[in-house]
Amino acid sequence: MSLTRTALIWAFAGLLGLSVAKIASAGGVREPAAPDRVQHSALQAQAGIVLASDSQSVFGIKVVGNKFTDLSGNVLQLQGENVTGLSEREPSMWNGFYNTTVSTWKAIKNAWHMNVIRLPVNEYDWRNNTSSAGGHPYQLIVETTVANIVASGMYVIIDLHWAAPNAYTSSACGSAPGCADGQPGYLNADNSPNFWISIATRFKNNPAVLFELFNEPFADDASSWDSTRLGLLLNGGTFIFWDQAHGKGSPVKTTVSFAVAGHQQLVNAIRATGATNVILYSCPGWDAVPSRSLTVKPTDPLNQLGATVHYANGSNSDYTNILNAGIPILITEFYTLASRGGYPWAQANHIGYVMWGANNWSSNSDLSSLITRSPWSYNDSNGNNAAAWPPF
């Protein structure tokens, strides 16, 4: 498989100390009209191509104080959309991600006025490198999707959405151990640290990629989080596995006792690879209790840590407390921000927001259909999402 022209543009940019955006603005390079696809890291490494480094000429994101900035220190207002289909154990959905070109992602970015895409992924399928219905291995699909989104000028959040310990099996995977058939109450020590080691190793040279440790911790779906549950989320321990199969309905208690992987273990695993990427951690109660966010905040030796909250839950003071602690905030799923003060409130506090959520649940051959749909249109049935977000 030959290297694409897009990859060569990145290489040329790196050699000259320029960003792709600078080259494009100068009119020196134009994106090819034919469909292209940025190739995966093995080919890039063989060719000596560096997609990203710690050079400030490279497209990337970092944490400075309680704000997200680009690599030159310019404050960013993150505004984007979830695009789901890779977390579900439905290989027919995955081809659409692999086949979506840089040109299409650019068109989506321009139509939706955004700069970040969140990709929920599946621990089991990454670990086993499951093939799509079209025969493409899962890891290559994820790598290609990330590379093309970044080449289009957007940041990417890799979100560990579905996971399971080895003792859990499901008909969704036959008798294979660790079948991630839905959302877990906690991440697991069997597979989750290794997942993040693998992801961090693969993407540590791309500072445009953020690592979201865990989608929505819910423990045993208890109405309150005591010190034991909070301690498990931060530092791990032993618990009974609860699973929300297929990401729908009420979680179910299983008979599986397993070792929990806490936020701190995952941060340690990522940093041990040498990755300096921004890491996002979740708060308790389905990522909806920001008043306890600082209680479960791990320690990051690089201070490249951000907090997530879902659906703008909590109170405005909860967000202020997190910001005052020097932690930037990214709302990685939401329908509306009306309860907090809308987009003006988020933008005034440099709080990012990523709507839930576009998808490829129809198993389209690519994601070009997203261009003609507004990001909030996927949630119109909720009756509270008619207002478009403002462009930058």
C-alpha cells in the first residue's frame, strides 16, 4: 500500500518546520481531489515520517493552567461532536469510518463549525484487533480515522467507552474472555491499563490526540458515592462487575468479582510509555457529579490533565471549583447547556463542549452524510436542542 499524498504533506511540513495549515494558506499545497486516506503508523515509521512532535509548529493541544491551548499557547474554545459506531460490537458500522477521507472530514468541520471529534471505542475489539465487515482490522480503522481527522484540522478525543474484565463473557463475543458488550461500572485491571498503554504508544507522537480514560463510571449504579466507591474510581480495588449491555437500559449486576483499574493506575500506565498527550478523567455517577470531580482527580506528573462532565450536570459553582483548582473542563457529552447559562457561559469560562451524538448506526459506507446534518439534529427528539451553537 503506497503512502498517500496527505502523509507526504505532513512529512514536508515537518521538514520545513511548518504546519499543514500554514502550507495550505500559502497556496503551496492543495489537498488532492481524489479520495485519500492517511496511512497507519507502521508505514509512517518505515518512511521516516513524523506526523507530530513537541515542536510548536505542529498541530496539537496542551493544558496551560485551567485552559486548553494550542502548542503555541493560544487559548482554545473546543466545540465538537461525538461520532459513534466504533464502540459498538457491530463490525458493519466500522467501514464507514475507514472510508471517510480527509476531504470529507474537512467538509464536516466546516459545516458544523467545530474543531474536535470524540471517538468512543471498544476495549475488546482494540485488544483483539477484530476485523470489520469489509475485512479491515480494528486498530487500522481507528488509526486511519484519527489520522484523517487530525489532517483535516481537528483534535481527536479517544474515549474508552465499553470495557470488561476477563472473567466476564457474553454471547456477543462467544466464549471469549473480557467481552466488552456494553458500559462497565468501573474499568478493569485485566485489560484497561494495557489498552491505554497500547493507545498511548500508538499516538504519543501526535499531540492533537486526547485520551479520555473512561466514559461514565457508575460503580453499582448507587444513588450516592461513598468513600469506598470514590476510592475505587481513583485507586482501584476489588468490586463486583456491573454491565449496561449494549449501552441501553439499567445496568445489571453480574457474579463476576474483578480487580478495578482506577484513574491513577491508568495515568501511570500512559505516562510510563513516554506519552505527553492531554489526559481527561471522569467524575462519578455517570460522569454527572462534578462536585466530586476533585476527589477522584489523579495526579499527573506532567500537569496535562482535564476534567470531563456529561450533560452539564451539577451547579455552576462545581465548575468554578474545578477551574479554580487549575483543571480545565470539557463537557464530552451534552444535549443543551441551558441549565448552566448556554454557550456564552461555556465560552466565557473556556469550557469545551462535545455534543452527543452523530453515529454510523446505519452502517453507511462512509460518513459523508454527516455533512448535510447539523450536529444538534441528532438530538431533536429530546425537544430541547433546536438552538444551534454559534460559529467561532
